[in-house]
Amino acid sequence: MNNVNIVLLHNNIVNKYGNIVETSITNIDVHDIARTCRTYGVSEYSIITRLSSQKKLLADMLSYWIDGDGGNINPDRKTALSIVNHYDDLSELEKKYADFKYIVTDARFYDNSKSYIEMKKIIEDNPQTQFFVLFGTGWGIDPILREKSHYVLNPIEGKTDYNHLSVRAAAAIIIDRLFG
């Protein structure tokens, strides 16, 4: 999907107390979401963080798997991680595209929530528009960003009232529903 960018936000995230914070990058989220993106043909997986310690962690991880021994040991991982890019904030990413739209993922329904079928059609019908599918870490994306987004996806619903998937599991399910 050349007009889709999966974005994992670590800035402007809600913590369990309702505060807006910055969260840490995890090795498993970087790897697993990159592998899912690559499997479904997503052109870019963007990780957003301003924290210097987290930028260094990400740079070291990508260097090992893309330029270092990791890529030689596991070429499939190198291929998957080659689509990962870092940005300090969304405005850096926005500058790359003339026309873009935000698609927010959330564990709750909102009045403007779209089904996966509706969103898949919107993406397919607008090949010149770059769609940023935003995933939050922590307890979700800052409500201000959600409110200014163009679309909100319906939440993933299971068979119980428990609803607390890891971001990598949610990303895999959502990517499959949109592009599978």
C-alpha cells in the first residue's frame, strides 16, 4: 500500500492517570509491527518519539538489523525493518506529503467511527492521498489529536468485555482488516 503509512506514536500519549506523556519504544513493537507492515505491503512504518534516549535505542536497533550482523543472520528481519523510519513528531512526517489524512485507532467507539470496510474503500478510492494510520502506546492517543483526525476506526471487539490488546496485536489485526 503505497499510500499508507503505519505510525506508532510515543509522543502525546495518555497514561493510565489521564496525563499526556511520552512513552518508551519497545524492541518487540518495532520488530513485530514492521514484519506485519512488510507482509501486507505497507510502504512505511513510522515511529514518532522526541526523546533522545529512545531515538538512540531505535537507531542502534535499526543499525544492527539493517547494516550490522543482524541483517546477515536474518535477512528477512532486515527486509522488514528497512521500511522503519523515525520522526520527532507528526509535523515532520506531514512535510513529506502534499495531501494526507489521519486515521486514528482507538479502543472506544465515537460518533465518527468508521468500519474497516468503509475505511478500506476510502483508502482504495483515494490513491493520491497519503493515509497515516495512527496507533497509540500507553493508554491511547491524546484526545486533541483524535478530535482533529480525519477518521477514527471502529475498535477491535472480541468475545468478552476485556479490551486491552498490545499495540502490536492491534496493529496486526487492523492491518489485516484494512489490507488483507
